[in-house]
Amino acid sequence: MATKLIRLRYAGSCARCGVGLPVGTEAWWDREAHTATCLACRSRGPDRPADVTAIESPPLAVGEAGASARHEYEKMRARREHRIEERWGGLAGIVKFLSDDPQSARAWAAGSAGEQRLAERLLREVGDRAVLLHDRKVPGTRANIDHLAVAASGVWVIDAKKYKGRVERRDIGGWFKTDYRLYVGGRDRTNLAHGLGWQIEAVGRAVSDQKVPINAALCFIEAEWRMFSKPFVQDGVWVTWAKKLAEMIAAPGPLERDVVLRIAGRLAIDLPPVDTNDG
């Protein structure tokens, strides 16, 4: 049998429609032609053309979730170990074993792990109903966007957060006004929603089409939620968890498949993956 259904070990793109196929995606692999075909194109049958124009450029650079955060952690750890070696000489190995990384370094490691977990969950839940891009660089800045998802429901700008404690929306206004805030673990984290503003603007510039819905989401990986909780909107940003986020991304929407692929291709170029070899 020339073709078989596999889970991809390397990122690529569909040989028929050009949609990006991240690592772990199920696709039909042609061992003779060394090409992959997405499940949607395969379902149309071998004799029916894809309903989109194939992307003739190289496969989308989908990026690696958590790469820049992990790179930052590794740089901080390397600097710390270098300082220990300079100070302690032959005892450096013992000092390293008995001491922990500072909290600032551990935060980068936790952030990287959270982004990886979310990427895996979205890939598993959403499948080929969306194009997922990870760890995107915003040209002209040192900042990055954790995840982008492009689906029929629109473009999703996603910030993954690996926080502990209960997520809740509180009204801290007085008798005659409302003032809703985002709290996590009893602390006011409303600034996290504000922080997505520049990301939304960067994506909007890249998409440059006001008809395309652009959604933003804060997705908490390990936080707690009350029973019967629902995602809520804080300052225009959805506050949610992985399973619910996947459902929102995969929901029906106004974008046809060819539009999804076109937008994903543009975003992949205008907001490229972070190059961890740069510094």
C-alpha cells in the first residue's frame, strides 16, 4: 500500500491544498512520492480537486511552541552556571547540584512548558479545522506572540499562562458603578488582558482586512475554575481554558477554507517564528 494514515513526526504541508501540517498531525503519507495529504483533501477522493488554490511556496513555518521562552531560560541558566564556575572552581559541580535556579529563570521554564502543553492540546482538539502557528516574532520589537490560530471562526491571538489558583471575574466597583477585574489566585491580573492589545494590533496590521474577525484569548493551563464556570470577556479578551478555547476556535464561522489558508500564509510570513539563534 503506497499511502497510509500516520501521525507526522515533522512539520510539513498538504500536497493538495497547501495547509500547514504541524508535528503530530494525522495525515495520509505517500511513501513513494514522500508527500502528505490532509484528512480534508483525502476525504474528497483522489479524483476531486481541492477546493482551494495550492500554496506553491515552501511549507508554512509553523514555529515551535515555547521555543523562545525555553531559549531565555537556557541563557539564564548558562549565565548562572558560568558565575558559579568562576567563583567556586572545582566545587562548582557540588554548588550547582545543591542550588536551584532563581525564580525568574524557573518562570521562563514554566512558561515554555505551558505553551507546549497548550499547543499539543489545540492540535489534538482542533485538528485540521485550523492552522496553528506558534512563537511568532513581531518585527521591530523584542516581543513574541505565543500562538496564532486561523480557522473559519477567525484569527485567534492566544497568550498561554501557567498560573496557579482560581480564575474569576470580580466586580470591585462601588454602589453606583461596575469595575470588572480578572483575578487569579486572589491577585488582580487584569493587566494580562491589557497586555494583549499590542498583539491584536500587530495581527490586525498583518491581516489588513477588517472583515476578518480577530479574537484574543488568555488561556490558563493549570489554574482552577469554579464548577459550572464559563469563559468570560475581560477588556475585549476571552479568558478561558484549553478545552473551551479549542471549542471556540473550531466553531463555525464566516471564513472559507481558501481565506483561512491565505490569511495563515500571510501571518506566517509577516509574523515569522522567533529565531532562537539570534542572540
